[in-house]
Amino acid sequence: MKRFCKIRGARVVLTATLLVAFSGALAAQTGPTTTQTGARVSARAGQRSPVALPAPEQDGIHLSLDQAIRAAIANNQDMEVTVNTAEAAQFFLFQNTGIYDPLLSASATRASSLLPASTQLSGATDVSRAETVDASAQVSQLTPWGGTYSLGIVGNRTRSNSTFSFVNPSLSVGLSLGISQPLLRNFGKRATNIRIDTARNSRDAQYQNFVRSVQTTIDFVEQAYWDLVYARANLLVKQEARNIAVELNRITKIKIDVGSLAPIDIVQTEVGVATADQDIINAEAAVGVAGDQLRRLLNFEATSGQTPIIPTDEIRSETQAFDLAGGLKVALQRRPEILAQSYVVASDVLSYEYWQNQTLPQLDLVANYGRNGLGGRFLSFSDDTPPVATVIDNTNFFDASRQIFDENFRRWSVGFVFSYPLFNRAARGAKGVAEFTLQTERSRLTVLQQDVIVGVRNAHRAIVTASRQIVAASKGRELAERNLDAARKKYDNGMTTSFEVSQIQAQLSDAKSKELNALAIYRKAVSAYHSAIADILDWKGVQIEGIPESSSPRVDAKADAELLRRAVEHALAAP
């Protein structure tokens, strides 16, 4: 018995260490454990501040799960793709609101013409000369109801050598207000704002994609973090198994030397040492893979080099009770993929309504009202015989402009403009395309909702399965330890062989690895569940800032409520 004191001592020390570091007490039906990081992430491109890794210590970079999540949401470059796409959608919306920008236009031209006088009515003897200067300015704008209005002023100065022109040079000014309002096709806010509303839905959908990228990044970090914790703990198990195999090999050599065992018995113990070495090599490789995956999520491939990451959080086997029906309700209401697809459906509804409007005839109300003014050098003739000509010099444009408001030189017009393309196949065809596109996207939304329901159920089932695996793995490890104790006693008394002891020791090593793996799987399953029901940001205390305010998408609320009701009933009825 004394020969195995070192083996038993090493086993007891490592087992106690693993139980303290990785198991904890089982606490059934407890509330969900929440890690409040208090982290904030900006939804604006270029606004995330990089977070540096903790300073490396002698054995590596010690990193908690909270620090890993903070670093990932600050440094992960995969999130840059979605945030840049969302930011581009924001500017696309801004671009489309430009349809309401007032348009200011102005023009100025000068012209001169010389024509040979062909008749006395031209008022010139040889050459009829005319010089004109035209200038205009106008502002026009689209109205929310689809119409347009314009307000403009025009001016003209004309000088000629015609003796029949009794205002020479003449200065004319006109002020006009014009309105064109569709009454059928393109009437109303829905048809006018189609591109703005569609761009807004697209923007909101892209920001939902960004929210989901933050959620999945946190979940990926959790998965990678616990993979690394398990890989390092599993390496300790394999190293402990090798130490025991080496000790068994040493004791076997002693027994061979004293003649209590045959020399052939040393082969099996050496096989056990070689097998343990292979397990250590594989475990070390798993540690490297898990570390690289976590390093990739944190975007620290270049900065951290080959310095290992040492997780500081412990795996605990605290089982938690989760309300599946409540989780389904939360998931169907909050999953960003569902919200994003709902915005797509809302845009398709707008498109269908727009093209339905385009099948109507074009009937526009047009109206125009204006005031005129005239100035220049006037020739006034008296009633005397012969008449006496008097020149009235009024060559100022301001004098002509005052007549617009002081005199009643007005003009107006009102009317209707009707047009309709025969057969109108373009609009009717586009309406058909929009109708079936809408039905397709609605079906995709339903399929997505069904996939989310299945995903939540699978995530919940994974938690239940993992919690049961923890109990089974713990029991298996306890039995393997008792089996090894019995085998060692038999070995001390010469009642068994080193082969059987080595096999039982390998079984204990596997049982410990399975228990650690069950603990890690459970923690990963909990994170996957929170990701599936889309409350992982609340669970981790992460806030997203800078998302523009948005309205709820126009979807079939009645159909969504029915789907939710059936999903909950199915969840409660199914095993």
C-alpha cells in the first residue's frame, strides 16, 4: 500500500483542485446567473474605442470573461461590416429625403438681331435692329401630397430701332405662382414618400443586423472562452494521468527488480506512459486552437503574439430553470432577424401599394397665377392737331416691379391634364411582381419565425441535456475513482495486473474529461439560449448606443399573434 502513496496523493490533490475550480455546488431551480459587464457599444461607424488586453504576466495574459466580452465588442472587426452597412443605409435615407429640397434656378441671356427692313411696317428704313436681355429666377419644391409648386420672377429688357415701338427701351417684369397636383396617380403621401419609407425600413433592418452581430459576438466569445477553460483544465487532467502512469511504471520496475513481476509486465506500463504523452499532445493542441479562436474574436492576433491567454473565470455547475414559453415569446418579439425581415415585408407592402396606385390614370390639377409690370421710355401723344409727342423716361426695373403690386395687371389659368397609357402593362406587370414578392417575403418571415422557435427549443433542450450530463458525468467520475482504488489494492496484493490498472486509470482520465466537458457544455448552452431568445445583451448588461429611432414595421399583427400563440402551446405540450 505504501508504494502507491504518491499516486494517491497526486490524484487527491488534483481532484480537489478541479472540484474547487470547475464544479461548485449543484443548485437546482435557481434563477439565471447574470454577468453585468456594464459595457456600451456605439452603433455609429468609427465610434468604438479599442480596448487593450491586460498586461501579460509571467505565465500569460490573465483574462476574465467580462474583460473578453468588453474587448470583443470594442475590437471585433466582424462588427465593422454590419455597422458600416447600417451607417450607409442611414445616409441612403438622408439621400432620399432630398426629394423635398427646394430647387432654386436662375438664368440670364442677352440676344441681338439685325434684319433687313422689308416693309414699312417694320418701323425701320434699312435695318431692323433689336437687342434683348432676359433674366429669370425660380424656386420650386415637391409637396408631401405629390404635387409641386413654383414661384418665379422674370424680367426682360428690349431695345429696337422701330419707330412703331412707343416703349423703347421696354422693361417688363412678371411674378408667377404655379401649382401642379396629381389627383389619381401619384396622389398622397404613400406614393410620394415610397423611396423615403423604403430607405427607412432598409436602414432599420440594417441596424437590427448590427444588433444581432453584437449578440452573436458575445455568444461566440462565451463559447470560445469556455472552450479554452475546458481545454486548459483537460490538459491538467491529462498531465495528472501521465504522472500516475509514470509512477505506475516506476513501481512496476521495482517489482520486476525484486522478482515479484515478470519483465514482460513493464511493456504495458510503458504503453500507458506513451498513450498519456499522446493525450497531452492532443490536449496542448486543443488549448492552442481554443486560444487562437478566442484571440481571433478579440482581434488580438497581431498584438498579443504567442502569449497564452489564461482564463480566470471558473466553470460552475449551477443548473438554472428557464421558462421555455416565456423564452419563445421574447424570441419572437425581439430576435433582430425577425425584426429585420419584418422591415423587408413592410417595404414590400409599400411597393405593392405604390404600383397599385400606378395603375390609375394620370389626372393633374394645374393652376397658375401671375402679376405683370412694364417700364421703360414711353412716347405719349397729345390730342392736339398735329399731336405733340412727349417722352416719359421710366427706365428703372424697380418702377416696373412696383406695378406688380400697385396695379392690377394680372393673369391666371386653371385646368386639368389627363393621360393614360392604353393597356398600361408596365404598371400592371410591376404590380403583379410586387404582389408575389410580398407573398414571398411574408413566407420567409414565417419560415424565419418557425426556425427561431425550433432554435429556442433546441437551445432549451441543450440546457436540460447538459444539466443531466453533469450529474451523469459526476457520477461516472466518482465510480471511476472507486474502481481505480479497488484496482490498486488488488495490484498491491498481486491480484491483478498492471494492464488492468492502466486501463482503469485511462477510464478515470476520460471520466474527468467528460465531467469538465459537461460543465463547459452547460455554460455554453446557457449562453446559446440567451442568444436564441435575444436577451443576451440584457443578460450581460451590454448597451448599444446611437441607434436611430424607428417605428414598428407594418406587418400582419394578427398573424404574428396567432403564430406566437401556437408556438407557446406547442412548446408547453411537446416533451
